[in-house]
Amino acid sequence: MPLLSVNQVSHHYYSKKDYTKALENISFTLEQGEFISILGPSGCGKTTLLSIVAGLIKPTMGEIILGEDSASEPGNKAHMGYMLQQDYLFPWKTIKENIMLGPKINKTLDNSIKEQADQMLEEVGLQGIGDSYPDELSGGMRQRAALARTLITEPKLLLLDEPFSALDFQTKLRLEDFVSQLLKQYNKAALLVTHDISEAIVMSDRIILLKPRPGEIKQIFRMPPELRKISPFQARQHPSFQAIFDEVWKEMSALEKY
Amino acid sequence: MKNTEAANRELHQAYVRKLKIEQRWIWFWQISIFLIFFSIWELASRLKWIDPLLFSSPSKIYKLFIAKASDGSLWMHINVTLFETVAGFIIGTFAGILLAAMLWWSTRFSKIIDPYLVILNAMPKVALGPIIIVALGPGYISIIAMGAIISIIITTLVVYNAFQEIDSNYIKVLQSLGASKRVCFKEAIFPASFPTMISSLKVNVGLSWVGVIVGEFLVSKQGLGYLIIYGFQVFDFTLVLFSLLIIAIFAAIMYQLVEKLEKKLIKH
Ligand SMILES: Nc1ncnc2c1ncn2[C@@H]1O[C@H](COP(=O)(O)OP(=O)(O)OP(=O)(O)O)[C@@H](O)[C@H]1O
Ligand SMILES: [Mg+2]
């Protein structure tokens, strides 16, 4: 049984005057430990899809099946870590308080979690700023703090909405390696939304390409195993990288005509 | 390097000196206006430019102050009015916030109740005075109710508005971490609206004084509002102006206290 099955999901946004078709008949499955990237132009429904998987939006049609149960049951949400497109750190909480929000809500806050938060800060390169407030941090630092907040709940499935988009290139490469290694180590699954083709290639097992208006699956690419064995940083230099990049690029450029 | 350091320090000190001088000028004019106002008032009254029976004079008010302060009746009146105002202010603010939380909790309730809130808000609350007195009796309870009712609805509307303005993605973050509606309120809605609540405190202080003074006009046998209406009835305008000055002083003190509280609470 796959960790996550998305079954014929469609979603419409309603207003009084009209409705928007955001997603149309999306189906795919995600196995334990698998990494899938969702690629597509702006407005094709990537964020909507992630919110539906997270159980925050109920799809107009279709269903999400998680392991055995349905995503609408609140108990399952704890197994997912959802990182939104912007950091949404709470400005009145310190960075450390922000990071420990999940454990606080689930009432598992204790000294070991506090140590874990310090460790997490170090891993995302934010050691020593746990007592700062979000408005004292740069955009990239805030995004890393938001990543730490998502990771500390130890989710089985990570949902990442363009987590690396506001980062400088070096930090981005470092965090890609960090996240990728973490996921492989604990055999966790992830669904990553991105605009960046090379990021999708080096991080994922599969890439789902969405086409806009309405958001439909255009194509699914499977990444070769030789790229999966190495780190994202190394994969960028691998000989087979360029060919895959060109293939995805061609398909994605074709979408711009829509 | 050392030289420029010293020179820079010199410049900074000159700047600080300039600030100090500026501040002294401001104080000078503030005190001058105060003195000039009361001197002209005193002079005008003595020289009969204005009718001393109607407009009294600072010296008469001061004499009255000494008399009332020494026989203790002044403190009693101040106590009564202060108690009523503080009680009305606290009840009004908290009831307003509570009502706003209820509106937030149930969108349907808020939609149903909306037109009634608009009407209640538009209505001049002091016009309810006679009804409140008939309902709650001619005592301090009615006066406190006046002080509270004048600020409840406006607090509700302002705070509820702040509750709605928060970016729904903060709620999404909390929900994705498994938060219930109650936790969302506690972790996001309430703290995000905290600055609005504090600034509504400042507005409510002023409103509560209005409610309480009008309430005292209507029923009471004690308090600063009562002194004003009593002075008016027996044509003792020294008493009226005296009470007015006392009210001004205490309203200003309360406002300052709330402002201090605001600074303390809104550090982050
Ligand atoms: N709350 C909403 N109400 C109405 N329409 C919405 C809402 N959210 C999104 N939409 C519409 O649904 C479509 C998909 O939006 P979505 O945010 O999922 O796109 P996206 O792929 O994440 O875009 P981006 O790459 O710019 O983040 C868009 O056309 C958008 O206008
Ligand atoms: Mg998006």
C-alpha cells in the first residue's frame, strides 16, 4: 500500500460570480521514502494540490488516501510536515519558539525537544539566533527557520512549497543536500513544489509536470537510478543530468503556449 | 585616528546639547501657556471683563479645593467616580473582546448579529441612560453600566475586524501542525490582534468617562458628575469649574497609565 494515493482529485475555487478550475483529475501515488517534485508554471495549482494533500482544503472531487486512512482525519496531520510558500513565522515569537510550535501544539514540549531545536537550528545554519525575532532575520534565514519548524515534528511525509526559492545559490545547494540526506537517512517521503527544473531533477525520484488552466498532469518523468544514488550537489555535475534537463525543459517550454 | 574620534565625540555632544536646549524651550512654552491662561482668567474675573458669578476665577477654585480637600468630601467624590470609571472601562473592554471572540468563533452567528451591531453602534448610547436606570436602579450599578455600554460595541467591532484581518496562512501553518480552532485562536488570532486591543483601551478610557459622568448627571448623589450638576442647580459655577478641572486631571492620569501599560505590553 502506497504512503499516499491521490485519486482523481479535482478542485474548483468558487466565488459568487464564477468558479476557477484549479485542478482537474489528478492521480498519482507516493511510496514510502519516495521523493516527487511538482513542476509547473505559476498558477497551475501546485499550492492548491499541496494544501489538499495536507488536508487543509477539501477537494471538490476525488480523494486523498494516506496509508490506511483518509487525510480528513485530524490524527494524520501530525505525520505530515507542510512548509508553506512563504515562511509565516509568527513575529511575536522568537525563532526558537517558532520552531517548537509543533511540539507545543501536540503537547510534547520537554527539555529533549528544546535540545533538538538547538540541534535543528545548527543544522540549518542558524546557530545562536534562537532568541532573535523573525523581523531581525533575512529572508533566507527565515525560510530556513520555517524548514526547521517543519522538520522538528519528524513527519513521515514532507510537503514543501518552494522552500528554497528565496535563498542565495550557495545556501540553496547546501540545504538541498541537507534535506535530501535527511530524507534518505530516515526513509521519508516528500512532495516538493518548485519552479526550478534542475532542483527537481537532482532531488526527485519522479517529476510531475502540471499544465495550467486547469491544472492537469501533463507528464511524469522518472529520474534514472544513477542520479538517485548521489547527492543533489553531485547530481548537478553528473553526465546524464544535461540530457534530462533538456527533455524537461522542452516539455515545460511547450506549456508556456497555453 | 584618535583625533577624529575626539572630534566625532565633540560633534555628538553638540548634538545632545542642541536636543536639550530644544526640550527646554518646549517646556518653557508649555508652562508659559499654563500660567498665562490662568493669569488672564484671574485678571479678567477680578476686573469684571467676564462675569465672576458665571466664570468664577482660579483663586476661588483654589480656595474651594482647599476647603473640599480638608473636609475630606473631595476624596470621597473622586473615589466614587474613579471606581465607576475604572469598572466601566474594564467591563466594557473585556465584554467587547469576549463578544468579538464569539463572533469569530461562529461566522454564522456573526452574520446574523451584524445588522444589530451596526444599529447598536450607531445609536448614541447615553440615550439609553433612563432605560438603564429604570432597569438596574438608581445607583452606582447603573452608572458603571453606562460607562461600560458606551465602549462595548465599538470594541467588539474594532477587535473583530482585527481578528479577521490576520493572514489565513498563519492558520494554515497551525492547522498543518495539528492545531484545533481553540489553539489557532490562542496562538495566532489573539496575539496578532493584541496591538488593536491595546489601542482600543486608550479609546475606551475616554469613552468610559463620558458614560460615567452622564450617568452621574442622571442619578447619583455622589461623584464628580454629581458635583457638576449640583453646582449648576444651585448656581455655584466655581464648583462646576472645579469639578471639571479635577475630571480633566484624572482622565489625563488614567490615559497616561494606559499608555504606559501599552508600552510595557507591546515590546514584541
Ligand atoms: N483562495 C483562492 N480563491 C480563489 N482562487 C484561488 C485561490 N487560491 C488559488 N486560486 C486560483 O487557483 C489557481 C491555482 O492557484 P495555486 O496557488 O494553486 O497556483 P500555484 O501553482 O501554486 O502558483 P505559484 O507557482 O504562483 O505559487 C490560480 O488560478 C489561482 O488564481
Ligand atoms: Mg504556489
